[in-house]
Amino acid sequence: MNCEHNPIIEASGMEVVLGGQKVLDIPSLKVYPHEALIVIGPNGSGKTTLLLSLALLLKPSAGVLSYKGIPVQNSDMLQLRRRLAVAFQESLLLNSSVLENVTLGLRLRGVKGREVNARAMKWLERFGVAPLAKRQARMLSGGEAKRVSLARAFVLEPEVLFLDEPFSALDSPTRQGLLEDFESVLRETKVTTVMVTHDRNEALVLADRVAVLMKGTISQLGTPEEVFGAPVDEEVAGFVEAGNILHGVVDCQTDGMVSINIKGQKIQAMSGLTCGSEATVFLNYEDVTISLPSPEIIRSSARNQLRGRITRIFPFGYQVKVTIDCGFPLAAVVTRLSGEELGLDEGKEVVASFKATAVKVLPGAKKKA
């Protein structure tokens, strides 16, 4: 992503009111050329409303939406919409052949002759469904229909591509294969993309930037590393589910280093909080290292070393999530191979280690009365 460029889409003071209720309030949002902006958030947060508004399919109740620096109300809306393509959660294929579905948009845009089929076949081939060109769309499986829907969008060669939950309702292997193919196409074409999803893995794989939408407004906007590694508040941290959220009280502060008492256990963190302050902290699962008890652990560079017993081991994507009772529940993720090598099992005693700098103190902490 090249943020030194001017934004291709910019929303300023954008609001959407539906049924007398404000469902979207976006003071400012910029989408830059060639970036993939992934919008995540819980159900009912306004993700699809935001997508439809940016894609010119829903008129905002207030604010200014600009395309390449020109307010859309001052533009030829038909010509502007032809620069965009939208793929919805449902494939919405017509009751005709796959090829006819993919060529429809080109024909509506006035493309003629051999170019129509040539472009369509190129994208059907790229998404691995060219052999299905003559098949009736209603005979496709869910994964095949998604691939045809994506081919139908890319064949238009849009300046901006909008996607609403494009990988939903697919079984895991089908979804993973399509996600990998789509990521490859996205990086090859560098088409500007705005995509809505509730799946953190999709955001991690695809995003240049992630926007977290909560209750109709953007709570955090940044790189995947920033959003998942350092959420701005407890609400965002709870949604992204990338780490432990712990509550305690500062019992000591020295030169920016605090000791936080969490259910009788003390952890060290970097913070300016004063003694007696309530502290809510976020600790990424991947920042917690699990080791077997041994004298070497004492010489570790990690300030925080907590002994405990494993209470649960649960699949977590390609890894496993290990929950440890350290006086309070603390979770870490490790590769399946690491778990096997350490012989991790429920009831096993382990040491959880993490650096003080890995502990993020979230806003909202206050002095106890």
C-alpha cells in the first residue's frame, strides 16, 4: 500500500440513518489505491451498510463521499459505478450458463466481439472453473458458485472491488483453497479492495489495513499487526480474540515499570499508572512462551514467569490454544508440533513466560476509590 498517494475513496462526516436510527457514523475514512482494506466487526455493527455506502449502492444520510477527490454528487453516477464491482455474500448468479453469467457485465458495458469471451475465460481459468463454462449456474456447488462470482467481478477490471463476506458458508477445505487463490489474484492485480468479514484469519491473510467497526463507528484502523497485536481498548481486544484480557490492580510503580496484582499473582508491565490504579491489560497469545519447569527458566530474559497447570488444549487454526491455571486463566498458542514435543496435556505443570514489554495496558484504567 502506498499511503503517500491521494485516496481513491474518501468519506467525511458520513452518516446513515435507517428507520429513524443512526446505524453508521464515520467521521473520516480513506481508501488508498492498491490497498486491501478489510472491515471486521461483530454482527449488527454496520459492516455491510458501510460497504454499500462506499460502493454507491446506499445513499448516506449525511456527509461527503469523494472518488479520486471529486464528491460523488458532482460525478456521473452511471460512469462512476462502472468503475466499481461488487460481490455479495450470496453469489446471486442468473439462471443461465456460467459463461453467460461472467460475460453479462461486459456486455452491459458495451464490450463486444471476441474480447467478451476471451476476458471471461481468462478469469474463469484463473479461478479454476473454466471447465464449467457451459454448465448451468444452478448446478454449481457452493464453492464453484463463489469462484464464478469472483470471476464475474474481476472480469470487469474494476478500479475498486467491494466484497461482502465472500468466503462465508463454505466448508473449511473449500474456503481455504479459495482464500489462497483469491489472495494470489489480489496481489497480482493490486486492485483496490474493500472487504467485509467477521473472520480474523481472512483479515490477517489479506489486509494491508484493518478497520474494526463497533456499533456503527470505526474503533480502530491500522495494520493487522497493530489491530491484532495492540487493540486500542477492551471492546476491540475482546472482539479480535487475539489475546488474554486480564484485570488487576497496580501495587507498585518504579520508573515506568509497574507490578500488577491479578488474583494474587503479580505481573510486570510498562505503564505510567500509579499505585492503587485498576489495570486492564492485553497479552497476545503468541507472546506467551510455554516451557517445562527447569532451572534454565529462571535465567530467561522474560520478566514474567508463572507456574501453573494446563486446564485445556483446544484447536486454534493450525495451532493449539493452551489454557493454563496460573492463579488466573492464561492462554497461549503453540504449533501442534511444539505441543507434541513438550508433551503438553491437561494437568501437566508448565511455566508461562512473557516479557514486560509484551503486556499492553489498555485505556480506561482508573484509581480505586
